[in-house]
Amino acid sequence: MLASSEPGKDRLFSPENFLKFQRAWDVSGDLSTVSTLICKRFSCDVWITCADDVVLKEGPPLKVIPPRNFIEEIFFWAVVYELPEPLTTFFLNLLLNQDFKTEFARVFLRHYPSMTYTLLRSGSGDGGGRGGVSRIDVMSNNIVHMSVQLFSNESLALEMVLCPQEDLLHVLLTCMNYMVQQLTIQSHLFEGEFHTAVDVSLEVVSKHCYWSIFSDFLNLMAHCSVVQHFFSRNKLMKKYSSVVECFTGMDGEKRAVFEHIEFENSSYLTAFSVEIEACASPLWALVYHLPQIVGTPLF
């Protein structure tokens, strides 16, 4: 059942077999799978793509992406239902096969914007989960369980980074940019200037719904070859700079005079942890590899 070079073992990734599957049940003749029909009916709010180089100012770029094989169809439904544990375990077990792992990395990246959007949606309307574990925690953990198996492998990560069709860093930074832009408000830290910063009072931020996305970026920055590629493209550095900019001026406070404040605002704890996870940790990972890249010590 796994994709491999041996004949008869490419059923999960064979477009020909998937086409036979479509024709077997589709009486209309338009070869539309169930997932594609669901996307069209519900305005495609779970399947998005960042293939176009857009800043995503007006919301997610909604686009129907017809699945090419069985694994894309299965993974689509996994994202729709916020990566349930059984399906996540199913994918993890199949990652033992190297051919499957490479193909699954492409499928995973193709759906990465959808997972980002679903994380935001789940975080803003989290109704709780089993055993006191929230839906956002379950989905975030399951994303990282899969992504760490893919991106911790430097050769596979570099292959996805250098491949023009996948462009891993571009996809990841675009998703980070989109997520952060949805969480910003006007910051009053700079008088007379318009600047937006992350609103730490939002439930989505306090629940750290962003952590799995930024964790993937931090995981990639552990590879010197990936960092070298990152520094070689000004476009990528500008994208990351725009993300970091949104974390500047968070939780601005004005000094209170002539009155006593009984209760301190606890939002500073959220702002501190957000800055560590989203800014400081990736920055130190980048700085760590600089001596090897430039060939001279920094200090």
C-alpha cells in the first residue's frame, strides 16, 4: 500500500488509481471528489493555498485544490476535522517508509496554509476537549508530531526548501505572516505614528495557538544549510522582518499617577512568553549558525 519504486505498491500516491476511484462513484462525469464538492459548498473555508505571493491583507486566499491522490484526499479530511489522533497516528506509522515520507512532506506543505487557518479558527472558538485538553492543544500537538518527523531531517527539509514547487520557507513565512496579521491592533507605544502590534489580550494569543507554526520555523533554523539559504534570499528575510515587527510594541502600558492600581494586568506574562517563542528563540538560532556561514567568529 505504500508508495515505492516497486510495481503495485504506489496505490496511495497513484493519480491513475485515484482517477479510477473518482470514476467509480461519480455519476455526474465531472470527476469531482467529495472534498472538492465540500469546499465549493462551504466557501472553501478549510482549504487555502499561499502559492501566490500575497501579503494576505484581506483574509486567506481561498482556492479549491483538487486532490491528486488518495493521501491528499485523506489528509484533507484530517485537516477538516482538526487532525484527530487516529489519523495522525496513521500518518506517523507510514512515515517509516522513506518514499512515503518524501511524498507526505509535499502533501503536508500543500495543506500547511489550511492548517494555519484552522488553528486560528479553532483557537478563537475553542469549546474544550476531552480530559480538560482543548481542541487547539490537540491540533497543535498533532501538527508538531508530524512536522518534527519531516523537518528534523536536514536532507528532506533542504529538499523541500530548494524545490521551487514546494518552497518550504516561503510557505512557512507566509503562513506566519498571515497568522500574525490577524492578531494585530494599533499600538500606542509610538506617539504620532501608526503601528500595529499583536494584541496579547486575545484568547487566541493567550492560548498560544501560534506555537506549532513558529516551532516548525525554529526546527528548520536548526539546520545550517537551511539558514544559509534563508540569508541568501532577501525576500525571505523581509517576510520574517515583517513578522517580528508585529511583536514590537506589544502590551504598551502608561504610567499611572495620582491613583493606586489594585490589580496588575497579567497580560505582560503573555507578551513575555510570546516574544521569547516567536522572536528571541528563532533569532538566537539564526545567530548560532552565522559564524559557520560567514567563516569568522562573531564575538
